[in-house]
Amino acid sequence: MSIKKKILYKINKNGNKLRVDKFISNLLFKKNSYYTSQNPIGSKNDYITSPEISQMFGEILGVYILNYWLKNITSEFNLIELGPGRGTLLQDIMRSTKSNKIFNLSANIKLLEKNKKLIEIQKEILSNFKMNNIEWIKNFEIKSNLPSIIYANEFFDCLPVRQFYKNINWFEKFISYNHSKDIFSLINKKVTNKKLLKKLDNFNINQIAEISYDRTVLFKNLCKHIYKNKGLIILIDYGYITPIKNFTLQAISRHKKTHIFDNLGLQDITSYVNFDELINIANKFNFDNISYLTQRDFLISNGIIQRKEILKKKLSNEKKELIEKQFKKLTDIKSMGNDFKFLIIY
């Protein structure tokens, strides 16, 4: 059964309506859907991530992780990546930390990945490190009581959201389908659930809200795991802490914005991460540190300028210009430097 037929079945079963988050989930995470069957990352595919832009990104993150381990763990631990993509980020982290053999030998690597195509790419890339302690997992169910270092780059943004707006009363957006015209459309349904209405009262300022229960459930599990076993969480994504003025849900295909009803199951669908909500969750735990900063501030404060100058030595002018372009893309306030945020918890 095609993805479209599966969605139509669920829409018809639910009175010609389907919640936005359930619609997204079917397109992205179910069998033969976008994240389980496609290879989305790369200049010739749908989008490109910071690790794919420059090795400097992963190297700076790797040194930060190593320094944390040296100060706080110095023993066997879990190194967990959520959504490792092509494996480029882990590759750069392991290369930048290989001088410390104890760190490498102490790391039990766990990769949360459901895409079989990407797993094969990851295995090929990581085979150069000859590591036997790599495990691929489909869900965040870590039974180990060892300290953990958990990181995720552009992972939380893909988790589905529900959309609400207020016009005297609160309404939620649903997906509907017109069989005679063969088109999907958005319809609005009044919210009556008291528990949900109480939660929506926190969004009264701008009269709109995007809520992702998948994000909050996963993040709570990450926090519980770190609180119990100690360690570090690093989340990197585009997002906000001040209330949004417009809905942020978007679809991307071949690096261009499209509509969520286009290319069903063949394009990326994302939304901005509400870091304020995640910080409020983290505040309920007794963590030593909760830091929120831009990608630019993190990379510069941890040595990317110095790393850039080291890489440029003995290179041709053409390659020096390329490194400068990569640096600018990662750190410019008009680009990824300000759009992407780091949430660091330990």
C-alpha cells in the first residue's frame, strides 16, 4: 500500500480528518517513508547539515566532548548520537579525539537510526576506525547504567508537531481530503480538551502554538537518563525561546521549500524547536549546567577560529578561500551561526 493510500485510510477512518502530527509521522517515520527509506543529506539531495559543510564543526564538538569526559568521567561510557545521518559527525568526532586512546576504547557507541540505507553508509564511513563497540538502535531505550554523552544535530526539528491558533477560542489544524478534486487541505477544529486548553494558555501572547509531544517525551527520557546515570546532552537545531509569531512547519525538497502536500513521503518536513519548553523540562532536574547559545557562540568560544587558521596552513589560495566560506556558513549571524542553537545540559 502506498503512503498516500495509508494516509487516506486513516483520514477516512477518522471522519475525514487527521491531526497534523499524525500526518507528518506517516510521511516521515512509518515503513517505506521518508526517514526510513530515503537518503536526504547532501548537496544533490534535499538538505545539507553543518558536519557536511565542514570538518571543523565535528572537530570542535569532538574536542568539547573529550574535555568533558576528561573532567567528569575518565572511564567507560556511552556515546550516543540521535540521527547520525551519513555518519560524518561521528567520524569527525572520533578523528579529533583519536590521540586519546583511552577515550576511544572507553566509548560504547550507540547510534539511533532507522534508515537502512543510511546505516550502510554509516558502517562504510566508520569502518576506517576499526571499532567493534558500535550498536545501532531504533529507539532510545538505554539499559546501561554507565554515564552517557548524548548529542543530536538536526534531529528534534523533524519530530512531528500539532498546530493551534486562537480566535476567541482555540482551534487545532487537521488534514482533510477532497475525493472529487483529489486534493488535501487544512481544516480547523475547536479544542475542547481541558488539559490541552490549560497547556495552550501558556501560548496566549501570540495566539498561535506548535506543540510536539514526541519532542517532550524523548527529551524527558534523555533528562531522566542523564539525571540517573550522569553525563552530558548536546542538542543542536534551529529553534527559539521567545514565542513564535508565525507557524514554522515547512517542507524541503532539493534544498527548496515546497508544500507539505507535495511529494508525499519523498521530502523533508520540519519545524522550529521550542527550546524554551525543553529548558523548562530540564529545570525540573537537578543538573549542574543548562546552557543555551547560538551555534556561532559555541563554535567561536571553543576554538573554531584557531582551528580554521591551522587548517589553512600550507594550502593553496583556492582551498583557503573554501575554508573561509565554510567558516562563514557555520558562524555568520545571517546564516547558520544564528539560526542554529545549542542546548547543553550536564
